Amino acid sequence: MSIAFIGIALIAGISAALIRRNAAALPELATGAYIDPNRVLPDFSLIDAQGRTFGLAQLRGHWSMMFFGYTNCPDFCPTTLTTLAALEKRLRAEAAPVRPQVIFTSVDAARDTPAQLAKYVPYFDPEFIGLTAASQSDVAAVASKLGAVVVLTPKPDGTYTVDHSGAIFVLDPEAKLAAVLTGPFTVADLDSDFRRIVAGHR
């Protein structure tokens, strides 16, 4: 995924509906913006690495960090997942009272089967959740609900390239969108931003 595309996709994906809360009300985030009010998501249906249905019910009761990508991604996806894994390791080591469930949602439904995700996602952290869908249109529908951009471009040889926005979507325990983190991502920034989002939740 090209850096230029990431920038374009993030601008397109973070629309006027993603409004930064007043900086005087909450500490500013290092890597993104709060959503005010927290956006209610319509229900959706994806498939986890064990073939089970995953929707709003599985988001409720947890803070979540959702990231869109694909298993054949050469650099950006594994780098982001590695950073998220380091964040989880730090939060565990510090016995943080709140840890997010990290959700990797594939934007390549045809190639990223549940079996493929079951091999790929635990490499970064065994607690990470991998999601895919029965069809590409199902993936695109979920991405659009969050403001993520996904583009599949056919090639002359019959294959295709995959481009997607690189934001991390932070969802509160009511399955509402609380913040969008746009990077660049470091463990320290994600740690401080997540703690600020949780502390300022209302």
C-alpha cells in the first residue's frame, strides 16, 4: 500500500462526521481525533478465524481497536500489527485496568479465509481477533460504516492489488466509535492516546 494512497484514503475516510472534541475539554491525542458524540454503529456480520459470526454483540462490553488490512500486505499491515502487539504487551506488563481487544479486519475476503487468518493473526498476538467476510461487498460495507476506504484494482494478469486506509478505529464498550487514530503509530503514543480516550469517555 503506497504512502500516497494512505494519505488520500485517510482524508477521504475521516469525513466531516469525525469531529475533534474541544481541546479544552479533553487532552489532545497524539495520533488522531476524538469522535463527539461517539458514533453509534449499525449492526454488521463478519466471520472470525474460527468461522463464527462476529458483530456488534462481540464488541459490547470491551474497548476495541479495529484495524483494516490484509494478510498479503507487504509492510504497513505487519508493521501496525507489530506495534499493536507491543502495546498489548506493555499493558499486560503494567497490569493496566483496561486493555483493548485488537481486531484485524481483512479487506481481501477472497484470499483471507478464516483458515488463513487463523495462521496469520496469532503470529502477532494470540489474543488478537481476525475477521473476514463471505463476500467483498460485506467487508466494504463494514469499512464504509467506520469511514475506512478499500480499493481493489484488477490487473491484466487476472490478479488485483489492494489499497486501504490505515487508521485504527477505537470503539467503546457500547460498540460506539470513540476515536480515530491516524498515525504515524508508536507504542508510546498509542498507549497514551488509549488511556486518554478511556479516561475521558462519557
